[in-house]
Amino acid sequence: MEILHFSPSSSISTIIHRPRRKIMALRDSIKTQMNLITTESVSSFRFCPCGRRHFIGAAMTSMPFLPISPSHASTSTEDLKRLRPPKPDWYEEFFAWSMNSEVESYEKEVSDYKMKLFDNLVGKAEKVLEIGIGTGPNFKYYTDIPNVSVIGIDPNAKMESYARKSATEAGLKPEEFTFVHALGESIPLEDASVDAVVGTLVLCSVTDVTQTLKEIKRILRPGGIYIFIEHVAAEDGTFLRLVQTVLDPLQQVVADGCHLTRHTGESILEARFNGGADVKKTSLSRLAYISSHVYGVAYN
Ligand SMILES: C[S@@+](CC[C@H](N)C(=O)[O-])C[C@H]1O[C@@H](n2cnc3c(N)ncnc32)[C@H](O)[C@@H]1O
């Protein structure tokens, strides 16, 4: 971070002794520096200067004291509308509440898988992006990662309060977690700016799986790690697959766009991560029609 040494008070005392044009130049420079300092202090991630300023605006919702105009959030709103038509507030609230209430038994069942997946990040990742962070069931796994800072993106703004509560309960400091109202298909971060991406039960819900995987590759630094666990379509020709096919349209309505018949493991392999991907299949016994899962690690 280049501008750590900026001090408003020392700059103001210097201004008093300068002619007007220099004062204006200095004022602009101070403004720029304050914005940069502000965005850097939201987290230590590198922000994208290419018109993805909505990230900054979105971060403002959690840090309202920062001197950045909320109008920077407009791009995000456009992207959100284009890629994911707005849903009524009550629906988003209900879905967030139900995810929060129902998550416990699922989390018990997948905890061994998640522990192993997150082990891959210990000592190798500090800046982590979680896509579709939801209510934040993964925070307990982040606490073993030294110096971790997490950005969680989710298009459902109602997830934020639940995610914040989970982060606090897991022992993360407020500055170690930033919630951003954004989509996996349009991640408001610079290229190669994070060490790891985490995705759990999210590629079932994004509108465009291929585009989301492209974005994950783009923002991961070379050698960066993507860990995932996702529910997927059961084997072709099985009774379970038939049930999934029948229930799929209803599931999309009641579970905020969640698909039951995606071949997510294949999609991850087809995304061709530079360092390859290790995709494993498993069947979780207690999960009825979402029992088929893939989990694993991909290397950028
Ligand atoms: C089934 S929930 C899983 C939440 C959390 N990852 C977990 O493991 O409990 C799916 C999440 O993906 C989010 N989501 C839906 N569409 C998305 C998109 N296009 N990009 C990112 N997240 C999305 C939803 O708002 C929701 O929080």
C-alpha cells in the first residue's frame, strides 16, 4: 500500500504557505489520496480501476463514514438488474432467514469436507473472496488462516446482517470481513487480486456458471486456489435424477434460483484452470434430493 504515510494535518499546514494554483493541485491530490486510503482501508484487496467502482460504493454500505460518494454504487445496481432481476424485499429476507435457520444440519454433514478444503488455504492465502457468501456458514473455517481478510459477495443484500453476525461469532474482527452486494458473474475486483476464492453451494444458484468461473480465474493471482463444494445432478438414469428433473423448476422458484440438475464438476473442469482442478464426487446420506455433491480444489 503506497499511501500509508499521508497525513491530512501536515498537508493542510503546508497548504497555508502555497499560491492558489498549487493549493488547488494539492487539494485534488489530497482528495485522491483520501479516496485511495479509504478504499485500501476497506481491506487490503486491490480495487479495479476499470469502471468497477461499484465495489467501492458497495463497501460504503458497511462503512458509511468513508468519504466516497454513494453514486459510485450505480454500476453495481445496473449489473445486478441486468444479470439478476430484482426480487421483492420480503422474498430476499425470507430466503436469508430460511438459509440461516436450515443451515445447521447441512453444515454438520459437510464439516469434514470443508475442514479439508480450507486446510489448503492455511499459510497460502490471506486475501480471500467468497462468492455467494449467504449467511456466512464458512467463517469458522477462516479463523485458522493467519492474517486472513475476507470479502464476501452476494446479490441478496439481506444476507449481510446474518453474515456479519456469523463473522463476529467466529471471532473475525470487523475489519477482516467486507460484505459486497455483487454477482459472481461480475466480480468487482481487479485481475489477479486475491489468493483464494471460496464457493459453497453457489454455482447451483448463479445465472451463468461459465461466466462466474471465468471471473474466478480472472481475479485469482497466478497460483491462487479455488476451493468448492457444490450439490449437482445425480447420475443419469437414476431414480434420484428423475426426481431432481421433476422438482427442478419448483426448486428454482422456492430456493432463489437454485438448480438441481447442473453438471458443476464438469463445468469446473471445462473452465481449464492453469494449474488443473481436482474434482471429487460424493453422496451425502441425509440430504435427500441434493445428496450428490462435488468438492475439490482448482489452481490458477
Ligand atoms: C444456497 S445459498 C448458499 C450460501 C452459502 N454459500 C452457503 O454455503 O450456505 C446460494 C447463495 O448464492 C447467492 N447467489 C445467487 N446468485 C448469485 C450470483 N449470481 N452470484 C453470487 N452469488 C449468488 C444467493 O444469494 C445465496 O446467498
